[in-house]
Amino acid sequence: MKRTGGCNCGQVRYELDGEPIRVGLCHCETCRKLTGSAFSHYGVWPRGSVRISGETGCWEVRAGGDRFCRTCGASLFTWVEGEDEIEVKLGALDGPPNGLEPQYELWTIRREPWLAPREGAEQWERDRAG
């Protein structure tokens, strides 16, 4: 399976090979502000399965370096230099994130009360263990 995505202006593009290692939702304050929404929906792929083109900026966050398009500002992915995994914001895919259902939720202590827990997903009050 190959998926593609990128920023709003098209300056940054990426290709994802295969299925993600895991898919999650995060309700932390940083993710809310990065997405402009109540939570972030992301997938984690092996870094070697992701090809990126274009110039990105980097904002250091608790989870690593949040990469964004220097032209349009779209938040695209997060990773720590030298690590083997990359966290891709699924809202930046070219198509809907079909089949990429969250397996866990992070920072549920900050989940909106009107948003029900995802049935069958692991629930973590803060960061995921391990």
C-alpha cells in the first residue's frame, strides 16, 4: 500500500510505503494548537518507509521536531533526528485516512467531555508507556 500527502501549497510532498506501525489520537494542548482542532490523528511509520521532498521548517516540541511547510505553514509530521519512526499527521494525506483507525488515545485527561472514548482503543491519561 502506498499513500501520498503534503502541504496546502504543494511545496512539501511525501510518500508512505506500507501500513503504519500504529495509529493514534492525541488530545494534548500542543496537538490541539498544531491542528487547530480538539485532537490530532496521526500514524507512525518506519522512517525508511517515508520519502519527503520539499523544504520544511522545524519547531521543537516535547515529542520531537514538528515539521511544517515553510511556505504555507501546514503541520505535516514529527520526528526526532536519528530515530527510526516518524509520526505523520493523517489530515495531510491526499485522500481520507481510510482504514487508519486509532488503536490508542493519548492525553485523555484533556479530551473534551463531549468526545467519547474511541471504542476498543487503549486509553492513556498522558503519554503512552514505552
